[in-house]
Amino acid sequence: MAPQAPPPLDIGDIAPRFTFPRQDGGEPFDSQADTVAGKPIILAIAPDAATAPVAQLLAAAGDIEASGAHAIAMTRRGGAPVALVDDGGQASAFFAGGKGPGTVVIGRNGHVLALYRDEPETQIARALQLVQALAAVAQPKPAERQAPVLIVPNVFTPADCKRLMTVYNMDGNVFVEPGHGVQNQKSDYKMRIPEYGRKDRIDHWVVNQKTQALINDRLQRRLFPEIYKAFHYRVTKHERYRIGCYEGERGGELHGHRDNVQANVAHRRFACSINLNAEDFEGGELAFPEFGAQRFSPATGEAVVFSSSLLHEPLHVTKGRRLVLLAFLFGET
């Protein structure tokens, strides 16, 4: 059986490492070399250097470099001494989607920030505007003491978030008694989570295989490699995914908790939460009291990952309703 082709590159995906020779015969370009990593990349792909968007990238290379990004051109034929050679066209097909010239913006962390596959004549202008906006908000500043938390944007797309919110609203409206999941359930279900007397939280357990497959795909492609890079731990397992809802009066005791203190959850290594509708509520931040007073407010689709041993508290939602994907992750050790 022939190996399956990788899924099309999308915003939020980790760009694969690519190494290509330079047309001027210099050292091959390695997208993850120490001299390259940590800065955005604008990668323009066209058949030759006279075709947009490569022509525009070469003309704007000075402005791109001034914004703190790398300007990389890739062509299948000669004519641009600063360009990379893609003789077989494999990179062009993958990054540009096999639909002609294209431009990809790769962020500091190696994740795809933008894909431009239409209007070749304007692709570089749009990409330059994006990296200039990133540079404007990325000015050096003193670090603050905070919890050892990993934040990864764009793990879920807006469409993913909308789909998961629909799952919460439309499916699994059978409630079961509080506990740590019901293994013999054949379909989605809900459960009130009265931790320390809270009254505002209801979790939706994801049993549906299609929904599980969606979540698995996004986390395996966009999040698990970052956990390995940041914490040198390989996630291979997870508890049943949940969609949590926080709404109304909190009640109960106002303090945090740890996720792995009981014997039946001692296997948990990391907790992950991904807001599905950050624009629709106020409050609901994550706090880590042992590390200071900072409050984390992840954007829609953005993952926050932290050790299950950390004391943490989902704060009260003061307006609206917070929907969040919750995952407990672990591995072989």
C-alpha cells in the first residue's frame, strides 16, 4: 500500500523542515538552522524569478529584512542568485498547494501564520504587512515571573471552534452523575463538575469518533510536537476529551486545584485548555497562584498547556459563557 500523502498545509500547522540548495551555489538554506529559527519567514514560490510573487519578494527583500523576517524565494529555474532551487517541484506543490505561485508566512515558532494562493501580484504586500504588524508588537521588554506555561496559537481554526461549540450545544444532552467519566457510554454526554462546590461548570464528554478524530488531528499536528520541544516529553495518550462550559454564578470555595493528586488521575502529565469563543465572554482567565498574579486569557483556538502538578484556577466568568476544549495528556512514562 502506498504511503498516504500529508494533509494540505494549513494555518496553524507546523511547517516541515526544508533544506534546499541556493542558486548561487552557497550553503544550502535550512529552515531550522540556528541562524534562521526564531524569526518569521516569508517564502515566495514561483516558476522563475520574473514571476510574481518571487519578483515582488526580491524587490521588497530590504523591507522584509528590516521588519525582522527572512525573505526566501524558491523557483524551479535559474535567474535569481538569492533564490533556492526546487528542481522537482515538490516544495512548490506542498507550500503553494499545487495551484500556481504562492506565498507562505511562517512564524517565529515555525507555525504557518498565513497562506496566500490567490492574486499573486499582491501576495508579498500582504505578507509584509503581516510581519510588520508582528514586529510592532514584539518589541523587547523585561521578562516577568510567571508560571511555566506553554501557549500555542491557532491550534484550532475558527471553523473548528464553531464545530465544537455546535457539538456542545446540540449533542450529548444526557447528564450523568459527577465522577471521572463513564467508560461504557456509547455517545456524548454531560456532567456537572462541582470541584470545591463550584456551580458554574458543566463538561461535555466527547465520545463521537468523528469529533475525536478532528481533535486528535489538530493536537497531533500542531500541539504535541511543541510540547516535546518545550518540555522534552512525548505525548502518546490522552483521557477522553471534554468541552467545558463555565456560565453563571460560580459559588463554592474560591481557590485553585491540581489535576493529578488522586490515585485514579496520577497518570496525568499535562493539562491543556483551548478557548473556543474568547470574544463572547469576560473573565474566565487562568491563574497560577504559586507563580504570581498574572492571569492568562488565551485567544480563540489558542492552547494553554501546563503541568498537571501546578496549582491553577479557572476564574469566574463575569459576562457571557465560556466554552473550552479540555484535555489531559500523558505518555509511556
